[in-house]
Amino acid sequence: MRSRSSLLTFTLILGAALLIGALNLAVPPGAAMHAPDYIVSLAGKYTCYAILALALDLVWGFAGILSLGHAAFFALGGYAIGMYLMRQIGARGVYGSAVLPDFMVFLNWKELPWYWHGFDMFWFAALMALAVPALLASLFGYFAFRSRVTGVYLSIMTQALTYALMLAMFRNDMGFGGNNGLTDFKDILGFPLAAASTRVALLLASALALGLCVLLARFVVASRFGKVLVAVRDAESRTRFLGYRPESYKLTVFVLSAAMAGLGGALYVPQVGIINPSEFSPANSIEAAIWVAVGGRGTLSGAILGAVLVNLGKTVLTGALPDAWLFVLGGLFIAVTLFLPGGIAGTWFIRKPRGARAPAAGVREAAP
Amino acid sequence: MNSLLYIDGVTVSFDGFRALDGLSLVLAPGEMRAVIGPNGAGKTTMMDVITGKTRPDAGRVVFGADTDLTALDEPAIASLGIGRKFQKPSVFEHHTVADNLLLSLAGQRAPRRTLFARESAAERLRIEAILGTIRLTPYRDLLAGSLSHGQKQWLEIGMLLAQDPELLLLDEPVAGMTDAETAQTAELLREIRGTRSVVVVEHDMAFVRALDVKITVLHEGSVLAEGSIDHVSADPRVIEVYLGR
Ligand SMILES: Nc1ncnc2c1ncn2[C@@H]1O[C@H](COP(=O)(O)OP(=O)(O)OP(=O)(O)O)[C@@H](O)[C@H]1O
Ligand SMILES: [Mg+2]
């Protein structure tokens, strides 16, 4: 049942992306059914946010780890692809250097820093978009989980992590473009980023990635591993007395989740055309937690739904009442916490688990 | 004498207060032992020490021939074959009764194993057998959180059986049970007796009497008396600190 519903989710996501893509490319502009370019890029952005939400739901909804630093993993994935996109610009930059990105020429750097090597190759950058967040998550998680840091302390540590990264990335001498970040991208894999067809392709790639992440997440949470995760979430010390090591379970899912968030960021950056240190801002991670809370943590489709709905609200509201958004977001969070603790999906979608009903009255007698 | 568990002069202090004070106790393989004593005597603390939750300030806890448990942590001790039921029933409320047992079954515990583990036919049979033993067969697909208090206690005993441990530690297994449930639990314990060693902590003297095993009386962190139920209940010191209250 469950696996069929995630196949359905997969199909819906891909179907929606294909539809938007077709309405954009195949229907001439001006026709009533034409999907304008901004719809394509909005849908692409939402899809990437949904990947982040799914990643966060894996650790928060299923393992009870409220990470308030997940946007950092997203941003790191974004920077990795951003570095590739910078190097693709080549001599077309303002300063015309074939090797050095513009900001390095501007800083009077003579050669590429060692950690920029390899990013001229797409496969390498793509690998780094997953590996760097995973590596950071494994370092952080190893120490945090081994020391049995949990609950609000862990959340605060993740906030500190993303904040520290933001401050570091703001510095010019880090070699990631300082507060301007990485931008002015030209093309990806030889295709111009400005072309409508490239944008549709990126949307489809994001939708495919999200769909595959749903299937992967479903596999993980439905496995015995996933059952142990939920057990750890609900009664961590009990799992220890059964011989499980909660810290290794948390670490595994945290690393997987960080890589997933990195994937989201990697798909996000080519579509929005910029990555800068503000993506590490602690508020971004908190926003992601609100998407998941609104959609319904502990349900995969809920996380996706929450990311899309809240961002839809944000898009509409920031257009109409730019100053009101943060208040609405805060109010939304409080309202969901008070009145809808299971989120949208947890409240309306999920059938009661098998056996949530009491067995027939006679059964109770039969069992002593 | 060869022992399964040998607690040797264990002392545990909390901020200067001695919860265990030179406690010594020997348990033979296959033996069932009842531990009684007033509130705060150190019964739960003793189980904390055996299972690695609390590290003693002094003393040794030897399991089997020569494994010093005080050097190990909880998962390692659990994997050696020591299972524990908590004073407050502790089951996984969001999992079904069957899944609670599945997660408890002896087997691989590493994430890379459980990620790809499939429920084998042998495991399913074992779960069904335990469900029968703990009388929860009709409830197999119910969420554990929806069970009654007594049923949760049984489920937790079932989880211990699923672990297939050599040593079972039961902290007040009949607390909060009705008289009928208590009698059934005593019967259940008599069924598993002999197949493995069991330490039962209980306040319910009728239950302890029904078990009909050797009794250790704890008081202020050390052993006050030891012997048959008739022997300890005739001991004036036991009557004074515990039975006569
Ligand atoms: N973590 C702790 N910190 C401080 N004091 C503790 C701690 N754990 C136990 N104690 C104290 O140690 C003493 C022994 O507690 P323990 O729980 O072992 O008693 P018990 O024999 O199980 O009692 P009961 O019959 O009430 O369950 C008590 O006085 C208790 O307050
Ligand atoms: Mg106790």
C-alpha cells in the first residue's frame, strides 16, 4: 500500500513537471494554455525546496532530530554546482580570464585555489554537491550523536553550524565570492541557461530527482532500519537495551539526508542563477522546518506538500504585502503547532494505521 | 560454583548518597531469583549497573566466565544476552505489537544490515510463537500504544523473550496489573523458568510467593537477607524494614 502511494507521488511529480514543460514549450506564448517562463522557474524552485523538505523530514519526522541547519547542506550543494557554472563561464567573464572567475581577478589572485580544481568537470562538481554536505554531516553527527546531544541543544548546534558557515562564506578570502557569491552563469553542460528549453530540462531533472528521493526515502523508512529509526525517535534508551546503537542510526540517516539536501541545492542554483552566503542564514533552515511542520512531519508526501504550499503562499504574499510574510510565516507555525500537530498530511491524508481500531469486542475476552 | 552473574562489592553514589553499598549477589545459570526491598533500596539501580546504564564507583559485575560488564555500554551488554524490562513499561508505541517483537528478535543490529533485512519465515514463526506465549496473538497488528497497561507489560516481556537472552531482568513486571493478570504473569514466568536465568524485582508478595524461588532482600544498597520465602519472611530485620511496614 505504502510503496504504491510513493509510486503515485513519483508519477504525480513527474507528470506535473512534464505538463508545465509542455505548456511552456509546445503552446505558443499568448495562447490561453501557455505556461509562462516564470511558472517554469517557480516550479523548478519549489521542486528543489521539496527535496530539502523531504531530506529534513527524514531526520526530523522519522528520527526525531530537529535539524535547524539543513539549509546549510542545501547551500553547500548549491555552491558546488555554482563553482562548476563559474568555471563554465571561462573567458566570457568581464575580465576575460580563461581560468579565474571574475571575483578572483578582481581580488588580484593569480591562480586558482586548490579547492577550485576539478570543478570544471560536471561529474566532479555533481559528486561534490553530494559528498561535501555528507562529509560535513558525518563530522558534525559523529560528535553530536556520540555525545548524546539531543533535542533543543542539537537544534541550537545546527543553527550555530549554518551561522558559522554563513560568516565564513561572507569573507572574500575564503575564495567563494564573498557576499556577492557566485553568479552571472552562462551555461550548463554546454546548454545556455537563459534558453527556455534548458529551463524546462532543469525542471524535469529536478522533478525526476525529487521523485527518486521519494522512492529512496520510502525504501529507507519502510525498511527495518526505518523501524529502528522510529523506535529511536520514540524511546531512544529502550533501543540501546535491545542492542541497537542509536548514534549510528542517527548518523546514517543524517548523512543521507544531508546529501539529499545537497542534491536539492545543486539543482536549485542553475535555476535561480545565483548562490550567495545568505542561503546559509539560520532563518532559511527554520523556514524549511516550517514547511515540514505545515505539511506533516513523518509523512513523505506531507513534507513535499508543505514545501510547495508554504512557498506558494510566500510567492503570492511577498508580491502583495512584502512586509507581512515573516509574520504570516510565524503565525502559520504557531497555528500548525497548536491546532494541527500532524500537519496537513498527518491530519487529513493518512489513513489510520492498521489496527488503530480496537479488535472486535469478543477478541478481548478471548485473550486473557 | 560456576555463576552466570556475579555482582561483587558494587557501590554507586549519587552526590554522596549511596544507592548501592557494597552489594554482592551470585546468580547460577538457569536460576530465577526474586529481589525485594523497600522503596529506594537500590533494586532499580542494581539493574542499571548490570545493564550498563550506570557505572559503579567500586566493585565488579562479572557475566559468564569472565566478562566484566562494568567496562561495557548498554548495546554491548544487550548483545551479550542480557535483556531488561523497565519498571515503567517501555514499548515502541508507534509500532505494531508484531513490529515491537520483530525489532527485539536476536539478530543483526548494524544499520547496514537492518537497511536490507527482510523478515524471514523463521522470524515470522518466532514472532507468532512469542505472541502466543504472551497471549497477545489477537493484537499482533495493533499499535503498541493502544494496549492496556498490563498488555504493555506482557509485550515488554515478549520483547525480552524475542531477544533470546541468557539473563532476563524484570523490574516490577506486575505493577499496575489486575489480580488475574498478575496470576497469569506468574504462570508465564514459571513457563520460561529453567530455560534462562531471571532476576525479578517485585513488591507484590503474593506474586513473589507464587514464583516459589530464592529471595534476596535489599535494604539501603546491600543485601539484608537471602533464602526461601519462609526463611526471609521469618527474619526479624526483614519484617522490620519491609514486610512489617
Ligand atoms: N540518577 C539518580 N540520581 C540521584 N539519585 C538517584 C538516582 N537514581 C536513583 N537514585 C536514588 O537511589 C536510591 C535507590 O533508587 P532505586 O531506584 O534503585 O530504588 P528501588 O529499590 O528501585 O526503589 P523502588 O521500589 O521505589 O523502585 C533512591 O533513593 C533514589 O532516589
Ligand atoms: Mg525501582
